Amino acid sequence: MSKYSELQADSKYTTCRTLVGHTNMALSTWLSVEVGSYTMSGMVGLHKDVDFLEQWADQITIPGMSHSSMNLKGALAELRQMVNLVLSCDLDVLFTPAGQAEVYPILMMNPARLISFLDKFRDSSDARLKRKQIDVVLKRLKEKKKTTRRGG
């Protein structure tokens, strides 16, 4: 059995990328499937956790690989985008071309998960994000999901 320190650079990268990606997937799934609802203060706490994970990912060095080519932080993109969306209090950006292509591209690739995520947040939403605004966005996302499923 090999130790991490004995692995080749590409194997170390794969190990680290898998670890960070699994953390992202587990937390994103947890938010959209397993949690009943959550509050703004919960999102602020999660924001701090994501910051910590991103800092950790930035500190990982693998001899023989440039830091920019590793992009371990990129494996946390979905979780980062979920947190940023709620904390920004600007859900309408989801429906702008820039929002879909540049700000929240990962979220827009999985509208079902985004719908679930926002639906659970709506149930315990505080004053920063109005329930009515979330309802409008959820309706538009569901319509977009139906249109995409029909192929047009």
C-alpha cells in the first residue's frame, strides 16, 4: 500500500482533486436534498466554511505541478456559487446572460438541485431575501427546466 508522500505528482493531484470534489458534492447534495430548511445565519456560517476549504485548497502544493494547473479551488465551485447566490440577495442575476455564463454557470447546469436548494431556503427565509422574490425565481427555474427537458 502506497503512502501519499510516495505517490507521483499526477496521482497526488487526482487524490486532492477527488477529495475536494467529493466534499463539494457531499455538501451541495446535503443542502439540496437532506436539509429540511436553513437560515441566512446558516448560510453565513457555511460561507466561512467554504472560505476555509478554499484557503486549504490554495495551500496544497504538489512538486512538479504549477498551482494554477491544479485549480483545486475550482472543485468547490457549486458550493461556492450556492452560498454566493443567497448572500448576494440578487436572484434575478440567474436569468441574465452574464449570470448564467459567468457568475453561476455550475448552478445553471443543474436546475433541479438549484430549485431544491432555493425551495428549502425559502421555507425559512429572513428579510434579506423576500419569499416572494424566491417564489418568482423558483417559478422561472421550473419553467426553464421544463423547456430544457422538451428540447427547446
